[in-house]
Amino acid sequence: MVDSPYPPVERQPRLVLRFALYTGAVLLAAGVAIAWLVNREVANRAERTVEQQAAAAVTGNLSARLQTSDFRGPVSPERRAALDTLFRKSILIPGVVGGRLIGPTGTVTYAANHAVIGDLAPDEAALRRVLDGNVSRRVARMDTRRGQKKLKVLRVVTPVRLGGRQKAIGAVELDQDYRAVAVTIGDARGPLALILGLALLALFVSLFPILRRVTRELEARNRQLAEQNDRLRQLDALKDEFISLVSHELRTPLTSIRGYVELLEDDAHLTDEQRRFLGIVDRNAGRLLDLVSDLLFLAQVDAGQMTFDLQPVDLEAIVVECVESSLPAAGAKRIVLRAHTERLPEVEADSARLAQVLDNLVSNALKFTPDGGRVDVRLAAAGGAAVIEVQDTGHGLDATDQDQLFERFFRSSRAAENAIPGTGLGLAIAKTIVERHGGQIALESTVDAGTTVRVELPLSQRKLARSPQELAA
């Protein structure tokens, strides 16, 4: 049995636990968000209550006892003493730690903390809104006259209107110790947390049966998929083993057939028709032998048994030899076959495999080029790589075929239309060999205009030995 590369199927208890944890995390996050929003709303309501109380204190206790002159500038010492008594009795109740009068120019005209009289209000924009008749509140920190440093307070600024005037002549600022506000928030926080906790628990309990059902279904499907994957891998391994076995078994008889055909062709007593029949047998046996060789190559690649003998290789020599050996096939179709090469550094490669790649590319170009066409094989250096291009003036390929052309056993629509023989393995093998050499292969084609296959191979640092003619020069 083939070992599966996939992780084992996760059992239901683990799935349930994971779903429970994820669901709990989501519900907890939702609960925290809801708690924050509700807590913020409770805080806003508590602050509004303090704001209303401050405004009522100003309207009920101060407005009738304040004078217009109290807001024109810092008050006199006599008036300051009177205001101290007024604020102490009417305003500075428990929780209120500071109070001051602010004139229309922003100057503090009176303060329970005498040290700040004459200072300017820090927020002019907020003061303008207050003078327009609005009550302002904000959270701030202050040093109190009793020595408390950076005390958190809720600062409420209320407009003051005297004598039935519509426009405010100034403002009263009261500082409420924020701990009084926090007590109100804290009173609501406990019940809120309890209610949310119970709600989340009820929701989680109601979702648990659904979680169990979903995890059971997922477990069953995962088990089926794992079994299918294992079965497919077994079938794939059997397929590779079958191809390898059959290829080995076919290779020997095919080689024998071709050998005996060659012996028969040496017989001088054969008629022309008999020689033609033997030629047909030899050609078809050769095709079968090539197919068997290709299948064996791919089977060895898939099994990880293919090795490459990397040696310094002269690409120019390989290109020239391939073109020379293909000239008879090109001549039979009156195709002009030319090599355009330049001297390049060596590449570390398996010369036999690179020759196989080039033979496949040139053979394809000749097959797909009509009589009287042209095939050019170019070798040059570009961007630190050796570039081999095989360009033909053949039938070209549809755009839909180009993406699949390097897949095994793929036959293009143009090959079928023009009855061009082939197995669909040549380019797949070429791609495998090129990529095993650290290179890449690509194709560009235009219908009825031709095809160009481009191979790029990394160059080594060593240079080819120069020829004797170059040394003499």
C-alpha cells in the first residue's frame, strides 16, 4: 500500500473541540464588543446626568447671585471673598473639586483656586459654543487646591445669562471628581457582565448540537476524500509500474524486429515491392521503439530514477550536429534548415539529454512546416544564459493549444487537422530535461505564420577552449 502524503483524518472529538473553541472565541469577541458599547453608553448617560446637575446648580444657585462685573475681568479681593463663600456653600459640594467664572474673552475672572485667576481658558472653540448657549462637557485632569495631582474630572461649562438677557455674558466651569461618575458605571457593569455571560452561554449551548452534526459530516467527508486520495495514488503507482514493465517488455522484441529487418534488406534477391514492405515495417518498428523509449524516460522521471551526467558541454557543437543530422529530413521536404551560432561559455549539462531536446524541437519544426518552408536554429547568450531558439514557418498553433502544449500526450488541433503523426510526448520530455538543468522553455506561435520555441540554460563561469586558429590569431 502506498503511504498517503495527506494528514490523518481528524476525529470527531477533536473537530468538536476546535469548533467549540472557535465559536467560543467569536462569541467572546462579540461579547466584549457589546460590553464596551454598553459600557460607553452607560458612561455617556452618567456624564449627561452630572452635566444636567451642574447646569441646574448654576441656574438655581448662582445665576441670581452673580453680577455682570464678575465676568469683565479678575474680581476685586472683596468680591473674591464673597464668591468664595457663595461657591463653598452652593457649589463645592462633595464630589465637586473646582469651580471658576470665565469671561467672554476667555479670561478666568474668579476661581476657587485663586492661583488660576487671570489665566486664559484652554479651549477657545468650546468657550464660543458655550457663549452661544450650549452646555459643554469633557474629561480632563487637574491639580486641585487640596494638593491632588492629575485628578481625573468631568469638566462641565455652563453659560450664564443675567437680567433676562438672551446672550450669555460668561460661563461657569465646574469640575466633578470622575470617581463619582465611575461609581455609576460600576454599578451597571456587574449586572451587564452577568447578563452577557448568560446570553453567550445560552447561545453556545444552543449551537453545540449543530456543531456536533457539522463535525460528523466533515469527518465523514474527510475520510472519504482521504480514501479516494489513497486509491488514486495506488492507481497512479500501478499505472507507472505497468508502463515501465510493458515498455521494458516491448523494447527487446522491437529491437530484434529491426535487426532482422536490416538483415533481410541486405538480401540481394529481394524484389522492389518486398524492399518497400520491409521499409514500412522498419519505420513503424522505429516509431514504436521511440514511443517505448519516451515512456521509459517519463516512468524513470516519475519514479525519481532519472539521473543526469553533468559535464562541461559545448552547446555550439550540439546545435551544429543536430542541424547536420536533420538535413536529409529537411531536404526531403525542400525545407531550408540553417544554424546561426556564436561561441559561448560552457554549460554544465548532460550532452546526450540536451541533444535529445534539440532533436525533438527540430523534428517538430520540420514536421509542422510545409514543403518549401524554413527552419532556423539560433544559439546566443542573453542575460547570463545560453538561449537556443528553433523558429519555423509552419502551421502555427491556436492560442487555446499553446497553454497545454507541454502536457503529456497532448496533441494540438492543427496536428489533427493536418494528419501530422506524433505521440504528444516530445515537448513534455523536452520541458522535463530543460527544467532539470535549471533552465526554462517557452513557446510563441501564430496561426499560419510559424512557431518559435525558446530554451534558456544557465551558463557556467568556465570558458570553452579556443580553437587553434583563434590561438594562432
